[in-house]
Amino acid sequence: MDATPDYIADFSAFLQASPSSYHAAAEIARLLHAAGFTRLSESESWTTDDGAGHYVVRDGAVIAWSQPVGAGPTTPFRILGAHTDSPGFKLKPKPTIGSHGWLQAGVEVYGGPLQNSWLDRELELAGRLVTRDGAEHLVRTGPFLRIPQLAVHLDREVNNGLTLDRQRHLSPVFGVGDPSEADLLAHLAGLAGLEAADVAGYDILSNDTQPPAIFGLGSELFAAGRLDNLSSVYAALHALLATSNRAGGPISVLAAFDHEELGSQSRSGASGPLLDDILTRIGHGLGATGSDRLRAYAESWCLSADAGHAVHPNYPERHDSANQPILGGGPLLKINANQRYATDAHGGALWARTCAQAGVAYQEFVSNNTVPCGSTIGPLTATRLGIRVVDVGVPLLSMHSARELCHVNDPQALAAATAAFFAPAA
């Protein structure tokens, strides 16, 4: 299918509004609220209305669902699971450092970024500040930092292999002067209208500030930061809004987790209790008792949507010789014999039916046997809940780079397939 300019424009705006997982959660919440969804608090009792949409925000994660008219205690769920975080760098305690006349930020590597891609870019800091009273304040700096690479004149062998020491070589500069006379935290607090002394905690991460761009012959290529995995998050959000207010059918759920790049082991990650907590409370609101919830799970499905690898034209030997997905060929069905992806034969059949209903082509992805396979939230969800899971996603080049690459058509194709998944044909 051909992407509409509106989808890419809206997706680009979403990316630019989401420099951190906390900003992404806030932007998802804003768009849901504008569409008439009701925010619920986990600390309060719930009353969910028939045919309505609701959502819960937990830190940098969001669970949103559309409850069709006529839903009951054994109504199954159709869940799309994705994640809001991306690899990069996170601000350390005592963040103002420096030497030799430079002001630098003390950062810790977050996840597995393609480190060299972050060099010589105008970066920003973005995330949340928490004051002593427990209030949370989002903040972002705009272009503020840069990790400068050593000039080739001072390292004549750099083009034969670049080695970066995570402690010594990845501290970004943000000015010149004496570190004892500068205060990075005070600058961030000021941007949020706070005093530094009021800030008791923070989760601040880096983000590339170059805006998304469409380019190439026929304007077919799309480059941006955080395509892994905001391409899946936005596709699911778009599909959820497009298929809400239905009569009958499954309960559609967007599960946008945090901390996938770290292994998902957190209260807002896929290994935590978040999704099970919310599904249980939805079931209770529908009158579920005894084995009703298990009966609902037995007929439920989850799409684990995360970006995957398109074949790289300069490194084709790193891919399977028979399965080489291309940009523009449609979203991926991700398969792994060792269950690093949760897709099985039934999941493959479901994805084939879903894409046919949506009029979307899809491609199969499997790793080269000599290249270790990554994993997703799919096996975690299948293990925790016993729900059948299918691993899918948009094909990319340069995954975990500060700036990733996809085809303009593939993100919207994933959204169309997700809409068909949420509202399957009778």
C-alpha cells in the first residue's frame, strides 16, 4: 500500500514530541484524551463504560483500550505490545563534569546504541524531573550537547577501526568553562520553572535533534531517530483510534511498555505486572469471576510489534540467504526456532489473514544462523500470560543508530494491519 502524506506528517510530529519514553507516554495520553478516551488512576476504583476508551499511564508506559459495546467477562483481548524507550545515553548523578576548559555531561550508556552514530550530532537532554513533593515535571533542552570525535589528524588509523571507551570517549560537551562554576541540573530545573534545590530525582536521556526527513528517488525513504520502536507505538495508537467505538468483537489494547532496551525488568516493562494488572481489572469491571479471565486469555492474541532488520545492501552476508526482506515490502513476520520471537504456525496464519484483510503485503524475517538473534517483549508476554503471540514489525536499516531508516510506506502498512487485527473480519 502507498502511504498518505498525512500519516507520515503525523508520525513525524509524534516522533518530535517524544524525545524520551516519558514524553512519548505524555503525547500518547494527549492524543487519546483528544479522541475522547478517559484516563484512569491505578490507585482508584474503576468504572469502565460500554463502548468507551480508557487508558492508564505508569511512568514511561501506557496501556490503552477500547471496550466494544456488549463486552463481557470472557470477551477476548487483541493486544499490540510495543515499547517507548530507545537506546542512547542517560544522565548520571552529579552530572556536571569536565576538564581542560570544557564543560561536559556525565552520562551512562542506556541499552545498546550504535555508539559511533551518536558522534558529532547536536543532541538534547529530555526526560522527567521529580521534586521533593513527588510531582513530576517533563523537560527537554533542545540542541544542547555534542559528543565530539577525535580528528583524523590525531588518529591516523581511525578509518581502520574506531574503538570507543564508554567511560572516556562518550561524555558530551555542552560548553566551556570551569565545571565547579556550572550546574547542569540547575539549567534543567530552570527550563521546567523549578529551583535545582527542589529536584530530588531525575530520569534524563539523550535524543538526536535532527528532525525526521523524507528523501531519495521518488521520496521513498524516511529517516528519523527512535523508529525503534515508536514506529510500532504510533501504528498501534493510530489503529486503536481508528477502530474504537465498535459494537461487538474483542477488546483492543495498546500496551506501550518502557525499558525494553534494558531487558523489560521493571514495573513499567513487559516483564513486570503492568499488563496483567490492567487486563485483570478490565475483566473484573466486566464481571469476571472464577476461570472467566483464563477463558478470555485462551481466545486472545498479542502482536509483539518491534522493528526488524531489512537486508543491508553492503552486508548481505549477515542475513539469511533465502529470507531477505526489503524496505517497502511491507511489515515483517519475525520467526525464530529458539523462541527469541514468539511466532508459531498459528501466529503466522493469523498474520496472513490479518494482512489479507488489510490489503497489506508482508515479509518473513529469520536470522542468519551465524548471527545471534535479538528478542522482543513477545516471549515475555506469552510466558507471563499464556496468550498466543505473533512477532511483527517495520523493517529498518541502521537499527539502534541515532538515526534509523525505513520506507515511507511500511509504518502505515503496519498501522493498517494492526487495525485489521483489532477489528477482525467476522
